[in-house]
Amino acid sequence: MTQTVKAGIIGATGYTGQELVRLLHHHPRVEIAWLTSETYAGKRLPDAFPLPYDYPLIPAADADLSGVDVVFLALPHGASMDSVNRAYDAGALVIDLSADFRLHSSEAYARWYGLKHTQTALLDHAAYGLPELHRREIASARLIANPGCYPTAAILALFPLIHSALLKPPVVIDAKSGVSGAGRKLSPATHFVEANENLVPYRVGYRHRHVAEIEQELGLKGPEEVLFIPHLVPVNRGILETTVVRIKKHYTAGQLHELYLRCYDREPFVNILPPGSMATLAHSVGTNLCTIGMTGAEDDDSPADTFVVTVSIDNLLKGASGQAVQNMNIALGLPEAMGLGVTVP
Amino acid sequence: MTQTVKAGIIGATGYTGQELVRLLHHHPRVEIAWLTSETYAGKRLPDAFPLPYDYPLIPAADADLSGVDVVFLALPHGASMDSVNRAYDAGALVIDLSADFRLHSSEAYARWYGLKHTQTALLDHAAYGLPELHRREIASARLIANPGCYPTAAILALFPLIHSALLKPPVVIDAKSGVSGAGRKLSPATHFVEANENLVPYRVGYRHRHVAEIEQELGLKGPEEVLFIPHLVPVNRGILETTVVRIKKHYTAGQLHELYLRCYDREPFVNILPPGSMATLAHSVGTNLCTIGMTGAEDDDSPADTFVVTVSIDNLLKGASGQAVQNMNIALGLPEAMGLGVTVP
Amino acid sequence: MTQTVKAGIIGATGYTGQELVRLLHHHPRVEIAWLTSETYAGKRLPDAFPLPYDYPLIPAADADLSGVDVVFLALPHGASMDSVNRAYDAGALVIDLSADFRLHSSEAYARWYGLKHTQTALLDHAAYGLPELHRREIASARLIANPGCYPTAAILALFPLIHSALLKPPVVIDAKSGVSGAGRKLSPATHFVEANENLVPYRVGYRHRHVAEIEQELGLKGPEEVLFIPHLVPVNRGILETTVVRIKKHYTAGQLHELYLRCYDREPFVNILPPGSMATLAHSVGTNLCTIGMTGAEDDDSPADTFVVTVSIDNLLKGASGQAVQNMNIALGLPEAMGLGVTVP
Amino acid sequence: MTQTVKAGIIGATGYTGQELVRLLHHHPRVEIAWLTSETYAGKRLPDAFPLPYDYPLIPAADADLSGVDVVFLALPHGASMDSVNRAYDAGALVIDLSADFRLHSSEAYARWYGLKHTQTALLDHAAYGLPELHRREIASARLIANPGCYPTAAILALFPLIHSALLKPPVVIDAKSGVSGAGRKLSPATHFVEANENLVPYRVGYRHRHVAEIEQELGLKGPEEVLFIPHLVPVNRGILETTVVRIKKHYTAGQLHELYLRCYDREPFVNILPPGSMATLAHSVGTNLCTIGMTGAEDDDSPADTFVVTVSIDNLLKGASGQAVQNMNIALGLPEAMGLGVTVP
């Protein structure tokens, strides 16, 4: 690895791009080589959002893919496949924040996204970039598919129960997301007056796209095993997911807590709350943490088989750009948490 | 009934009291006789909140109970019982917004609220003030127990499935409430900086107090039939509840929609959305409406047995003071919707 | 006047249109005859916003102008002139919520709005619809130019000082507006994530368009007499304006308060706070009130010549649709406050 | 200086204390030795706020003042004086975030705060901790009085005009602050429901306490030279101040911009926007930056003497804890920006 890591970002002026710029600008070992934006091509970064980093914004076609060590792609799903291929061929480590390489099979991609995958050969090389489950694979990958924000929270909340074969499906995940999760594109749903003082359920059911990742990573392949119910809530950042889980044994909240602690022992970015506590957005927003709490449906002291598990992340950090930097650190052999504290110019 | 209805409010300076004042001040047939407040006794209404209605605030001990036609009590649970008794004895119609007369048995009250009921004789005379279920009883009642805000939404959302014997328990109700639901008392949880940009689950489980009303009204008496998971969300007003329901037959969303329409035919304050639509806060906040939407977990066209039902109300209107005025109108023989449109001085 | 007033709204699906529908739907003497919308033509009202009033939406070209008693136009400035003319010719009372007929001269209109006025003959017939200044003229008008939201607040806050010849110009008006003031059209500035947790000054200076109305109505015609500094703030509704005023005499706050009370004696929608109090949004939002407070820069007891005057209104009510209904009531000989309390279905 | 700086915080569980903990926990050269809290004494940090740093909280009386290199005090004004003295005597660098050592004379302190200063001897040793004005003094100080949040913004916005003798007083500063500026103590004004969807002017006038610091630092000593009008706005963090300035010469906006650039040349935490741009909260919140914009009242191209200057900071960073760490870095000879990027665990 070179002393300084040269990084390029394709799609730098959406919310995940913006967050990547903030993190990489302050990362002690990274130098931003170029930033692309079709909307703002020819302008400079402070024209796109209120940060004082004076980088030029170039069209993606002008990006020097072979002059950088790592390329981040923060594009919508469907728009990323071919750019990923070009960056991969140019030799860079590629971290794709879209959904295009998260599902292992092109059939699943076609079924869930309604699109033909144009880079099926690359699918086999993509590591699913959730370090808590796939750290070793990420370390040796050249293409990392950064997980979705909703699935990151859901998978980390349920994985210990899957790992220990305790979970009794189905699970219903009641998810609440801040508005930055809907992206920077203008839409009536994200107009301030429509979103503020409001709560809006949307695209609920078994067929929400994020279910695909959750099922894949947790091995919940049966029909109707994961029911996902997202809501838009009037905050800028953060995801909270609430799930009632039924388990195959009778545990106290303390015993379940022990199970989670063991599962995530030494994980730098998973914070398990004491038994009986519940995760809130404030536990995670502004950080790269995933916070998990569990409490008994009846109480916390008697052994029981029904628990309420709550999990929160910052959708732009652990749910997107923070996790992308974490993955970069792992793949490049840097300390895993390096640069994940920097947000002030 | 007299031409003009004289009304008194005990506990006029909390949020439900404030909303009652707004509604009654503009009600075409009501005259406010007195308002009590212990905190602001001796001051005037504009000292307590920013409304320009210049009423004096007196201590409850000075209230002329026999000089009014109707007494509203907006006190915390436990604090209302004895005042209700005095108002009842004085001959007024009594509408109690606390929880003290909502449960039919003093045993249930003791179990859920941890308090001995001091007016058990009156419990038999109290009508549960949900007009959509108990209109006839309310019409002839002299004591009306105004329902809780969470139960109002939950009961109206599930009642058509109970009424038609379709529901397969258990049900998990994921509820989200605006901060006014927590009352005007100061607490760390309602400090702006702690609640804003945050989402906070609290007191989740089978034993949340509001479960008692839901079970009583829906006849769900078995253990673990209703699991209630409330969250505090950063909006001033409004409750949204999301419930996955399993039914005993296979219906399309359209068929379920028909069932709800029939059940609430001619109800002035229930708004059933088209199949596939979901309730949002914006459908109900600022109104006395209860808005209900249903969509299939899989899709809306194939017959299925799993649906997502969403329901919203304004916790201070249909969830408290609006419903109290609706109950008063019914009990006094006034048009049911009278005065429920007035909020501007 | 007919027993029932038939009303039509041109441009019913923006925020001011939506508020007009709410008010007129519940107005005891009004029946909505038709609603127009180009965006939603052919659909029904609940498709455009979450209210359960089931009116059809038609294109403006299909509106039966001669079949109604009153036409409200809620269109952008520039787009209203010709429609106003057609409605006027059809014989209806016309209430225009755009800026097109607010300035008395076509020269001023051209200078401030950069547009040629196409209906100059009608300009002479237009009453400036601020009842507190022009009630008599409004009562006999057939065309009413409903004032802008910022000017309504500014003019009512300063008029008593102008009327008594006390004000020493220049004045600097620091104005803060909720996001609905920017309209329902999508723009980056009104994306939830950009507006939330933010404060944004915009188009500050002597040349802000709203200065034209303020100068016209207050007779402040000299150069640089009114400096207007608007800010977008993260609330849905409401305007607060803060102005430091220098007066020609030395008054106590109590004396200034008396002056304001006398000036607005018997005004149903002006609320003068006690000396030393300041207006907040909460005093006015949700109502048709204009709330005004004044406090001495030094203290409230010593005579002085410098005061801080604060004023608040709901930009969609007293700042737009509420005032439009108030004007309709005056022009049709109805009680001035009729229907201005109705917001609940 | 030792290799690792040992730091203690007195008053660690208010908002400024919380922010200090976040910054110091991640500072590459600092180790937190102890944290005090009277409210939470005996508990641990995660009991006081949702951060996963597991420090114990001790009463101030148990703090080992002589075992640390630097003591931060985040106490209310009046409560800090004697603790500062003890820490100073123990030999540590003392950084006081209260108002107790900001004014140079005990007479001024008594006049503005209504309290007798008990440590007048120490007043002479206190540096006013605004690095842009007093960097050299701070570098050699053992006691640093960290400036108030409002004054930090106001002084940095006006200093270039004072420094160049251009400003014509008086100035009116219209200031807007997020709710964390009001502290973590419970009060009706900071209840979510009262502050949300509201704007509240408070304690306006010449006598607002923060005027004292502004006058002292800018040398505006005449009567009525600074009129300060603060408003509480519904955001968690951030201050925006809007000031109309009259200057003694005629400048274009570009010339004024040049003046500001020269004045703050090489300042790491001052961001001067291009002429015609205005500062927003989003420019500064989450960073240690002070962002300043200026635009002509008439336009930006013609020479004129009236400008609107806008300035924003994060009240908890540049307005308090960020600036405190910046001061510590200067006083200890560390790189000035060190550790001011760390906010993620």
C-alpha cells in the first residue's frame, strides 16, 4: 500500500457522497484525487453543499480511474454497474454504495430490482461489506458491495439469534428512517412541509427491496419470513428498527444480552445496551455505531421467549459512508476505525 | 337542556385542557363558566398559554360545580376519582379525560394502575366514551370516561376485524406518538434537545397500561394477545399505529376495505382510505378524524390473510379533547360534530 | 346576496389553495362550486393532499365563472392577471391572492416584478385587502387584492406609529418565515434535509419585492426607508418579524401599548400583548390573529425613543387564506369572523 | 508538556460538558482523567447521555486537581469562580467555560451579572479565549475565559470593521439560537412542544448580558451602541446572527469581502463566503467553523455604505467546547486544530 491513499468519488454531491467527502477529507491517510458530479460538473464543491472544502467537480467521464487507489461509487442502483466495471478494470479497490452488487445472483437482482445485471462476472468477486459478518472476505476483496442502510441495522440486530439458531421466524421489522435516507432528489414526499410534523409508512410488505439483502445475509429463505414496514420520520439522519422476536428457548433479558455481547465481542462499532434498555437515534446519529437493545415483552427477569429488539444507526455513517470507509480501512490494512471520527473542518 | 350549555374545566392548563378551552370557547352552544388550575390559580389564561381568551384561572376548590351543565376533568390518573364524584353529585354531566373510569372493574384498575379505586360505586355508571362503539350508552350517560389516545386509535383500527370475528391474535401494535402525548410536565425526555432529531421507544410490552383498555374493548382477554410498543417521535401532535394483522379468511385488500367501510358507514369522524393506501399523521392532525388504511403484506390484488393496518389520529383531538366534545354533544342531544371545527379566535 | 354563497377556487392545490378549501368547506354560508388545478386536473381532492373532502379537480379552462358568487385565485404572481379579468367580467366578487393587483400603479408593478401588467384598467378597481386599514373600501369592492404574508405582518406592526406620525425611518425588518411561505413547488431550499435544523437568510435588502407593498401602505416613499431581511426557518407555518423602531417622542412601553390598543380598538383579529411581552409564533399559528408585542430597548418603565416591536401571524391564515375569507365576509356583508374558526372535518 | 495531556472536566453532564467529553475522548494527545457531575455522581457516563464512553462520574469535591494538566469547567456563571481558583492553585491550565472570567473588571461583572466577584486577583490573569483576537495571550495564559456563544459570533462578524475603523455604530444584532444554547436544565421554554414549530424572542435590548462581552472586545463603550435581540429557534444546535452595518466609506461587496479575507487570513476556523452569499446554520453546525457572509443592502456591485452581515457558528463547538479545545491546543503548544475533527466513537 502506498503511504497516502488516493481516492476518487463518483457521485459526490448526493448525501452519501457529501458524507464520504467529509470523512475522506479528514482521514489521516487519504488524499481526495477527484470528485465527480453530473449535476454540478464544472463547479466547485461549496456550490453543491455548505462545506468549505474547495475541490473541483468533474463529470464522471473525466475521472482518472487508473490514478487512484480506491474508487467510491455513490450512484443510484442500476446506474452503478458499468462504472464499477471500469474502475475495477483500472485496478483500483472499488467500493460501491449502490445496491448493484449486494445480491449474489443476477436472478435475484432481476427479481427484486427489475433490471438485467450487465456485470454478472463481477458479482462473484463482490464481498458484502458488512465487517461484523464478513471481515476476512472484505480484507482480501477488490470489489466491496456496501450494504443498504435498512439491512445493516436489521442484519446486525438479528444475526446473533440466527448464529445461535434461536430465532423463530417470521419476523416483522417496523423501521423508521430519517429523510436523508430518501436521497437528495426532489420529491413531494421530501418537501419540508409534507415531511415535517408527519409520519409516513411506505412500500410496506414482504416485497420491499431491502428484504432481499436481509434474507440473503440471515439465510431466511422461506416465503413470508421477513415482513418489512418502513416509515419516513421528520429527522435528518438515523434509522431505528423495532422487532418482536420469538426464540426457541426461554431466556431472561440478561441471558439474551450475554448472547449479543459474546457475538459482538471486540467489535469496535457495535454497542450493546444493558438488558431492559432500548436503542434510540441519539445513541447512534453522528457516529459510526450500531446500537442494539433488548427487553422482555413481559419483563426482564423471568425466562421468556418473546423480546423486543431495537437497533439504531446513522443511515449516512454506519448505514452508508462510514461503513464504506470502515471497509476501505479493512481492505487496505489500515486500522479499522481510522478517520471515522473526523467531521469538523 | 338549556339553550346555552354552561361548562367548567378542571385542569385547564395542561395540553388537553388547553385544547378543550379552544374548542369550547368557539362552540356555538357552549359558554365557559370557569376554568381551574392549581399551577396558575389567581392568574389569567394568557399567562398559562399563548391564546387571547381572557378567562380567570381559579383553584379547583373554588369551582361552582352546581352552576354548570357539564364538567370536564383533565387531570392525571389517580387525581380524578374524587373530583369526578363531587361533580357527579352536583348534578352535572361529567366527562373525565383521565384513566380513572375507563376500566370497568376496580380490580383491573388496581392491577394496571397500582392504585385503589375510591369510587367503585360510580364505575358502573361510567360509559366508555368511544362513540363508534358505544354511542347509545353515551347518549344516556351522566358520567363518560373519555378513552386514552393510544387505545382510541388501536380499537378503531382493529374493531371491524373483531366485530366480524376475523382477527387471529396475537397482535403487535407499533405505535408512534407526538410529544404532547407525554403531557406538559417537565421531564428530560421532553426537553427539546433530547426529543428533537430522536426516536425513543419506551415502556414496551404486554404490560403497557393502554393495553388494558384495548383488551377490554376488543375482548382480547387471553395472555399475550396484545403487545404494545410505543415510541416518542419529534412532532407536536399525532399518533400513528402500525399493526400486522392475520385474519381467518383470505381477502383481497379491496374486500377488507369493504368490510371497514361497512363497519364505519355514516361515522362522521372515521376516514377509511382506499385499499393500498396508508394513514399518515397529516391525514388526521388538526382534525377530529381517525384515518385508517390497509394494504396487503404481499400485494393488494391476491386474496391473502396478512395485512398491514395503519391508523392515525390527533392525540389532543380525537385522542382527547375533540372526542370529549363529541361525547358532550351526544350526551346533550346536540349535533355530534358541532363545534369540532373551531380553532381560530 | 343569495342565501348560500357559491365559491370557486382557481389554483386549489397549492398551500394557500388547500387552506382556502379547508376554510370554505366548513364556512356556514359557503358552498364550494368547483376547484381548479392544472397539476391534478381529472383527479379528486384527496389525491392532492390528505384531506377527506371529495371534490373533483378540473382545469381552470372548465371553470364556470358565471355560476359562482365569488372566485378566489391562488396562483403565482404574473399568472393571475388575465384570470382575474375573466372572473371580474363574469360578474363574481374576485379575491386575488397573488401579487398582481396589490400595487396601485402598473409602473410600480413593472419595476418590482419585472412584468408588464396586462390589466391596468382593473388596477383602479382593486381594493388592498387589509381590513384593518381599508375595511370600508373592501366592503364595496368587486376586486380585492389580498396582501402578501410578510407585508400583512409588517404593515400591522408599524401602522400605529405611522398613523400617529411617530415613526422615525429607516426601519430594518428582520423577518422569519416557515417553509410553507415558499410554496409547494419543489426546490432544493425546501427539501426537508436542507431546511431542517437550518436557518437561511435570503433575498435581503431594500429591493425585496415585499418592500413595495410595505412602502405603499405605510407611505414610506423615500429611498432606503425600509430594509427587509427575510429568513427561512424550520417550521411549517408562521411569520415572526422583529423591528427596532425609533420614535419622535419619549414614551414608556405602557404608553406605546396604549397607542396600539387605541389604534386597533375593536379589531377582531389583532391581539396586542401587554407591554414588555413579545410575540411568538405560538400566539398566532393556527389562527387568523395578528399578534403584536412591544418592549423598550432599555427597559419598560423609563420614557425612551427606542423599542423592539415583534409581530406574528400564520402565513397561510392571516397572511393569505384566512384574510381572504375575512375579506369575502366583509364584501358580502357577512359577519367578519364567520367561518374563520373551522378547521376540523 | 507531557507526552499525554491529562484532562479533567468539572460539570461534565450538561451540553457543553457532553461535547467536551466527545472531543477530548478522541483527541490524539489527551486522556480524560476524571469527570465530575453533581446530578449523576456515582453513576457512569452512559447513564447521563447516550454515548458509549464508560467513564465514572464523581462529585467535584473528589476531583484530583493536582493530577491533571488541564481542567475544563462547564458550570453556570457564578458557580465557577471558586472552583477556578482551586484548579489554578493546583497548577493546572484552567479553561473556564462560564462567564465568570470573561469581563476584565469586577465592577463590570457586578453590574452585568448582579454578583460580587470573589476572585478578583485572578481576573488579571485571565485571557479572553478568542484565538482570532488574542492568540498570543492565550498561548502564555494559565487561565482562559472561554467566550460566550453569542459574543463569539458577534465579535468575529464585526471585528474586521472595528479593526479598520470603518464601523458606524450603533449596531442591532438580530440573533437566533438553537435550543441547546439554553442549557440542559428543564424549563417550560425548552419543553419540546413549546419550542417546536415556534420562534421566541427573549431578553432583548441593550442590557442583554452578552452585550458586555461584545462591547468589551469591540471597544464599543458608548451608551446604546449595541442592541442585541436574541430568539430561540427550533433547532438543536447553531447560532445565526444578522446585522445591518453602516460603514464610513462606500465599498462594493467585493471590497468588503477583501477586507474580511485579509483580516482572517490564515485563520483555520473562519470561513468567509463569497460576496453576496449569506451564512446559514448548515455552513457551521457540526464543525468548529465561524462562517461569515456579507451582501449589499442595495446590490453587490455599486459602492455603498450599508451591508447585511450574517454569521453562523455551532454554539456547542466554536461557541463553547470546540473553542475550549482550540484554546487548550494553543496554550499547550499543540497544533491548533488537533482533535477538532473527532466526533465518532
